[in-house]
Amino acid sequence: MSSSGINEYGAYLNRSVSFLRYYHIAALLLGVSLLTFGRHDPFMYLTWAVCGIVAYVVLSFVSISMKVGRLYLGVLIAMTAWMWYAIVITPFVVHKDVHINVVIMSFAYSLATVGLLAWLTKEISRFIRMIGMIIVAWVVAGFCYFVLFHMGVISYEERDFSAMYYNRNTLAVVGCFLLCIWLSFLPELRKSYPMGIGSIVIPALCILLIFSTFSTKGFIGVIIVLFAYGLRLYQGKRRALMLSVFLAVAVLTFTIAGGGALERVHKKWEGVATVVDSQFEDTTGRLFLIIDSLRIIKKSPLMGVGVYNSQYHLFTPRYWILLQRGQLDSSEVGVGVYSHVNYLEMFLNGGVPAFLLYYLPLFLLFWRIVKARQVTPFGARIRYMLISLLSLKLFFDIGMVSFESFIHIFVVATCFVFYGKFLCQKIA
């Protein structure tokens, strides 16, 4: 290629990434992803489009500057190490197409989230403003769905309320993560949203949406978030007043929409104690899946069965009953479910190595965040936010598969990036 051609190509790349300075574009892309990643309709492809756009921007920027920030490169390596091992074991996987597709999607999500965070966190004040706008948009959209659902305008067939998502647990989990982030930056956000909108209305609506799903994960997640927030307030000046206000908000929203969540928790405990046909698809069925998962892991501890290939090895008692009755379609024969436990799923994805490559960085990060002591008041808030986010993540992993979920990947990337920016040099 001639020198003029190289110059033209360089100028093109410079133009293509010149909008990096516009933080609103990054916020828009992140907001679109949060609103569309958990859907089962054409809108879900918007998340994939966002990942493609961000990946293009990141790679173009790297090709121009020929350098990558050490922090973001380290975060990407820590988040994708297990994926490289999964690629290595591909020849030993039966359903290679599923295996490769999920690995590629997970890598794209990881690259996109790290790229967006690198874009948004250049100035923390702008990040707080942008993430605040995203959370407000998410709450408003969810509340509109909530109103339309109770007016009978929209329905979810036999499913519980889940707003813009297909699964109610997705709504509850996203709500818990966003509630945690909002409360962590509340001193700044209530200035942008005065008259109680930032300090009471947005958190209350967020809790209302979480409880309206009747999700056990959401119910316990809210408790974790409020407990961590109350613990942080206890060390502040206006601890009594603010803690009282939040307890009142929590009690009010629970009274309105949380009763069903508590009832669901009680039913799950009953399902553990007694084997009832109606519980096969819930608690008791999950117990069978856990036992079968452990059996499969014991047979192949080093390589598992492949990423998302557990669905070809795990079957609930209900599946065998329907198979014997001849009530399964030809497309359903031989296709079961995944483990519903991310810890087990990582063993199934790639054995002990995949589990360690995925969770060891998280547990090490958690330990280092807890050990951080001599920090500024703002750093202390960041510390509590990261502890809360990781606690939620590790708790949710007990009851769901999350390694390929956009919100979980975003939260993990956020924890790594914010630790590197604010706490890395503050270990006691």
C-alpha cells in the first residue's frame, strides 16, 4: 500500500473513533444493552449490534494508537481466561457449534463491557451522570411495563411479571445490581434529581419492580443491598435519619408487592422437604439436576462436557415422564436443561480448570477489596459498592447460570475496573 493510501486509512480510522469523546453515545449503547439483552424477540439483536459497534471502536482505537491501557487489558484477560481454555478443549466436545457460539458471545460481551467502561470512566463525574441517566431510563421503562401489565394491556401468558425481559429473575437481578450502583452514588445523584426523586422515588420504584417479580433472588438481593447500604450509613453523619427513611421505603414497597416473594421463599423450603409432582420443575427438580451435575463432573473433572453442553446431559424427572408418555416433540428429545447453578455450570463447561479460571480472579478480587482500608470517603463508598456487587453476583450464582449473561459480565468488569482505579494501591 502506498504512503498516501496508508494516510487515508489512518485518517478514516481517526474519524471512525473521533466520537469517543461523546460520553452520551457510550451511555446510549450501554442503556440499549441493559434493556434488550434478556429478551426473546428481535430486540435482543440490538445487544449483539452494540457489542459489534463497541468491538469495532475498541479495535480501531488500538490499531491507531498501537497501545492498550494496562488496566483494561488486565481486566479483559482476567475475564476471558476461562474462554481460551474452552477453545482449547473444543475438539473433545460433542456439540461444538453450541460450545463455540456461546464462547464467542461471552467474549463479545466481555470486550464490549470493558470497552464501554474504558470509554465512560475517564472522568468519574461523567460516569456517575451517565449511569444515573441509564438507571432512570431503566426504572421508567420498567414502571411503564408495570402499569400496562396491571391495566391488562400487556400479558406474559403463564409467566410472572418480568417487564421488558423474558424471565422475571432477569428483571430482579438487574434491578438489584442497578439499585446497588444508584445507592453508592446517591450523594451525587440526588443533586441531579432533587426533591426526593433521587433519594426516595427512584430507589423505591426500583425495589417495587424487583418485588413485583415475586423472585426469591430479588427478595434476598434487596436485603443484601439495603443491609450493605445501612452498614455504610452507620459510619456516616446522618445515619439515623437516612437509615430510617430507607427502612420505611423498604417496608412500604414490600407491603405493596413483596408478599408474593416471601410466599415463594416459603414454598421453596417446602419443596426441599417434600417431593411433590408440582415441585419437580422448581426446587425438587433443581436438586435432581445438582445431583446429576455432580455425577457428570466426577466422570470428566478436567474438561467437563463443553460450554452449554450440559443441556444434553441433564434431564429433570418431568422430562423422563413426558418421554415415556410420548408427549415430547422430536426437537425436544435429547435436549434437557442446564444446571441452574453457575458454580456447577463452570465445572460442566470445562472442568476444574474452567472453574478456577472463572472464580479464582473473583474471589481474589473480593479479598483484596475487603482488605482495602486507607481510602478517601469517596473510595470508601466505592469499596462498599464493589463488595455489595460481588456479594450479589456470588449469591445469584447459586441459583442461576450467569457466565454468559450481559449484566453479570458488566458487573464483573465494573468491579475490576473500579478496583483498579480507586482501591488497587490501598491494601492494608
